[in-house]
Amino acid sequence: MGRRVALALGSGGARGYAHIGVINELRNRGYEIVGVAGSSMGALVGGLCAAGSLDEFTHWSRTLTQRAMLRLLDPSISAAGVFRAGKILDAVRDIVGDATIESLPIPFTAVTTDLIAGKSVWLQRGPLDEAIRASIAIPGVIAPHVIDGRMLADGGILDPLPIAPIAAVNADITIAVSVSGTEADVGDQLGSDVRPTRERLNRLLRSTSALLDKFSTIPEAPPGAAEAEIEAFELAEIEAAEQAESQFPKLGSFAVMMRSIDIAQAALARHQMAAYPPDLLIEVPRTACRSLDFHRAAEVIDLGHQLAARALDGLEERRSDSL
């Protein structure tokens, strides 16, 4: 069986950390990644993979706390999103330097959306950090990014699982990784006792989206407001952990918005796979974590490892039987 792989990495916020686990599992098995396309978090992980900088990012992301992530997102009430995310761009630039997409050792496409033209845009040239910043601009959450006179936002708006950009790659296997998959429990996906518990439901209340609701109600943030809200949120986590006795979590406005985006992207991804069916689909369930839980890198990366191992075992077994 050939070992050359083309990867399509989907959008889905913090669940995109699972892409790291998938890539590491492929490498551990001796597969060669010869092309990558990504939307949103998939563009971030895919771009770093293509640049050969994924290990450094992985180590950094595992150290992030919720507090540190909120500082990086750089809250702003006046921007065209709750977060400016300029500090994230600085962090990415520190890792990849001045790399351009056309100079990367692995061909890479960052998928974004032109908000004015209403079209999907494939970025295959130019500064890598700028392309990543544009692709991760979640609507209403992270401000759009202007490149070459185009106002660009999250690639997942129109292309949440970008298989088309890798259709022409000379690869033996095309693998699509969707991180807006089914509602199945993680334990059901893995066939183990790793399944959501009451604590996982409690996390729905403690997720970052609860803090975003507070920011969205402040007409003008005075100096130090972001710091004060972060401090208050840490105290609110303790209180929230003592609640959530009902079957369903309470959802604030941002949680509802992110949930709606997840559902829409999952439907779009199914249509894309019908047009460009991959050889292997790896699905990360939406219950793995919330879209804005960027402080949970370690567990989501490990989940990606496990899901990829199971999927690749099945693929290799099927291909072996066909010989």
C-alpha cells in the first residue's frame, strides 16, 4: 500500500487540536504527508505541519491555560469581532517566522472566505502567518483580516472540510479529518470507557463562551475591564461546577451561535464529501469539546491520536484483504 497522504483538515475551533494527533499517528506509522489543505483551525495546524513547525506549536499549546488563551485572543468591544487575535498572529509568527506558503516543503492551501464577494478563497501564495490569521477569523468572534484588499474570514463559512484543494495532489491516499462530526459519545467512537460524564456536561457551563457573553453586553470596555472579567470568570467556574444538576446545560448567546455554526458546517461538509469522496474519513464528534475550549489541547490531541489509530487500522486491514 502506498504511503503518500494528502490531508484535508476541517474547521471546528478547539476540536481542531485533534488534527495534531492525527498527523502524529500518520507519522508514527511511516506515512508521508505530500499535501495539506485546511480551514480555520485546520489551516493553523495544517500550515504549521507544512512548515515543519508543528512540534513546537504542540508543546506550546499543551501549556495554555484558559486565562492565557483569553489574553492571546485580545478582547475588544470595538473590533468587528469580540477578539482582535493580534497576539495569536504574533505567536504564530514567532513559530513560523517569515515563511511564505510557496516556499513550504509541503504544498499547502489555507481556505478563507471573502466576506464582500461571498466566495471561498484559496490562499496558496504569500505570508503563511497572514493566511492562517485570515482562515481562523470565526464570524462574530475573531475580527476579519484584510489581505490584498479583500476582507477575509473563517474558511469554514463556505468550505469547512476542504477536500477540493487537494484533489490534484499526487497521493496514494486522501484523508479528510472532520472535527464537526456526529453527536456520538467519545466513548462510543473509541469503543472504550472514555465517554463524557456529568463533569463534561458541567464544562459546558464553564466554557469560554460564558465569558464571551459578558463581553458582548459591555458597550465600552474601560481600561482593565478584560482583566477584571477574567478574574470574575475564574471565580464563576467554581460556582458553575456546583450547579448543572439538570440534564441540559444552560447556553448563552455565544454558545448558541457556536453551536449553530457547528451544525451548519457539518451539513456543508457532507455535501463536500459527496463531491470529493476521500479514501478515509476521520470524524471527531462535536461532544469532544466546545469550539472555544482552546485550553484543552492535551486531551483533544490524545483523542485525535486514538481516532486516527482506529481508522488507520481499519484502512490497512481492508487494503491488506484486497491484495
